[in-house]
Amino acid sequence: MFEFQQYLGFLAFLTVLTIGFWLMIFLVSFVTYWVGGALVELAKEKKARRKLEQA
């Protein structure tokens, strides 16, 4: 059957896998938020520039 060290290795593997999964989810959501905010700010700047040119 399994020995205790194999069990610890499996738990270490699951821990690393889980940490990597949640880190990937965090980074993807953070980058999406960052890009979305940059696009909103760019749209605001263009709108303000158009408003200044028309006035």
C-alpha cells in the first residue's frame, strides 16, 4: 500500500497545485481589472478632449 512519505509527497503536490490555481485566478482577475480601468480612463480622456475641442 502507501507509505507515509508518499502520502506527504501527495499532500505537498496538492498544496502546490492548489496555490498555483488560486494564484492564477487572482492574477487573471487583477490583470482584467487593471486593463478595464485603463480603458475607462482612456475613454474619459477622449471624451474630455472632444468636449474641449467643441467648446
